Amino acid sequence: MEESAKNKPWWKPAVEIFGRVSAWVVVPIVAALILGKWLDAEYGTRPWAFLSLSIVGFIISTFGIVYTISEYMKQIASSGSGQASLNKKDDTTNGTK
């Protein structure tokens, strides 16, 4: 059973964004740290593989977060829901009720 956009709870899009951004923070960095520690132990390169892969994981996370947020920003801009809430706020500040 699929929900329509009007019946969707107000908090659901925020939780979805939080989950996707959190995944971009956790997965690449943790994977890089684990792989870096293993490579250092395997090849005796301590701490170079760990540090190098930490930087690569951070860069991957940064690009993933920027990409995800930009997609949501485009979605919000195309839906016009942000503009509707701004117009509603302007009506209440102009003294019209």
C-alpha cells in the first residue's frame, strides 16, 4: 500500500535525508579505517595506509554528502513547497489574517 504525498508524515522526508547523509558519513570512513588498519598490519606500512585511506574516505564522504544534499535541494525547488511556506509566512507578517 503506497502513501500519497499528502498523507505522508511531516517528519518522514527529514528522517530519509538524515539516514542517507549519515550513511555517507559512516560507511566510507569506517571502511577506509578498517581497510587501512588491515593493510598496515599486513604490509608493515604503519601508519601510512591508515592515514591515506582515512583521507580518501573523508573525500568520498564529502562528495557523497554534497551530491545527496544537492539532489534534495533540486527536489525541494522543483516541488515548490518551500516557496509556498515562504508565501504563507509573508501573509502573516503583513497583518492579513
